[in-house]
Amino acid sequence: MGSLLILLDDRGRKHAVPVGEGVVRLRGLGTFDAAKLRASIGRRIAVGGKAFLVLEASSRDLRETMERGPQTLAMKDLAAILYEANIVAGARVLEAGSGSGGLTVALARVAGPSGRVVSYDLREESLRVARENVGRAGLSDAVEFRRGDVRVGVPERDFDAVVLDLLDPWSAIPAAWDALRPCGHLATFSPNMEQVKETVAAIRQRPFVDVRTIELIEREMEVRDVGVRPSFAALGHTGYLTFARKVLDTF
């Protein structure tokens, strides 16, 4: 899937290789024949005396090797958004803002060619970085990028989900409610609890149900022959995720 392959070295380092036609050049590694790379998926190849495994690019690979602009969401948060906001094949999703495109890529990979992601951002540089990362993932046909302020509203309607990664998501709640279809899902990401408080207060002023906020803590385990123990590099707080679902009537 997509237009990238991953070269994995024996130290676990990943090198993203855009695979089109003919010869591919990768800085620091050399030149590759695109057809031979595609024929070597899952196998070991030698480049300049170094060994690499050729892998298809997974969602994790795409995030780890993409160009970085604004901070991207952690994988634990991305996974929760996809599940809690019910992002499925064919879904129509509104995203604000685009950032580096990490969330955009995750949304588009799940929504697929039959779905659509419309991603808004105010910053042209963020749109450029996100557009390039979506393109290198082979997902450009599933995403529309637009420069604009979601807080003042968007013309589109009947989205299955709206995802807000903004400094002030509470300011965009009225526009999100208008853009969602009945029973559509809202998801917001906020680094601190004061943002959550403002956001939930705004959500409660509209007909939403299933309002909940969570924080996810990830702890990797080191599995060795001599025993198993938690990694010292635990991934703690990254942000709070708030979810809600639009309805038309309340009790």
C-alpha cells in the first residue's frame, strides 16, 4: 500500500524509500532499482556492504519516517481516535489542524479510497508539510487540504467524524456540531486539563452524548532471556482525548 518501502538495518533504523519507476536515489545509501526493491519485499538485500530488510511501509513506519513540522500525535493517541471516533472504511472526516499530517495519514489509511478526509489549517507551512507527507504515503487522492479557520465554520456537512487538534478546540465546537451528521463522532486532543475543561463545557452546550475524556499511558516491556521488566523509557502524558457524539434531541 502506498508509494514507500522501508529499508530496516540491523540496528533497527528505518529508511523510507519512495518507489516509483526506474532508479531511486536515497541520500546516504545510494541508488536502487525500483522494480528489484518491490520484488525483494520481506527479504534481505545488500547495499554498499550493508544489509537491509525490505519492508512494506506500515502506519507506524510512515509516522516514524515522515518530515516533521508541528509535533505529531503519539501512536497510542492516534489509535484511540480511530476507534473512539468510529473511523471506518468509507468514512468522511473533517480534521483541524493539519499539523505535520501524522493524523491525516492515519485517518486516510483507514477511511480508504472510498472515504474522504478534509483537513484544515491556518498555516501554509503546516499544509505544505502535511501535503508532502500524505503524498509520500500514497494517499493524496483521499485527502483535501484547505487553508481556513474551522472556528468560524466550514461549508461542508454530514461528516461522520470531526477531529480537532487545536489550541482552543472549544472555539470550534459549534462549527463541528454543524458539520457532523446525526450520530457523528467528535474527537479533540488537548495537552492540558484547562483546555479539556473549556472544551467539555462547550460540548455540553450542544446536543452531544457519550461525552468522555481519557488519558493513555504506554509502557513498553523489555523481554529478554533472563527476564521481563518495564522499559525505563515509558511514554507517559502526551495529552487528553475528549470524545462525544452528536444527537438532535436531549432528554
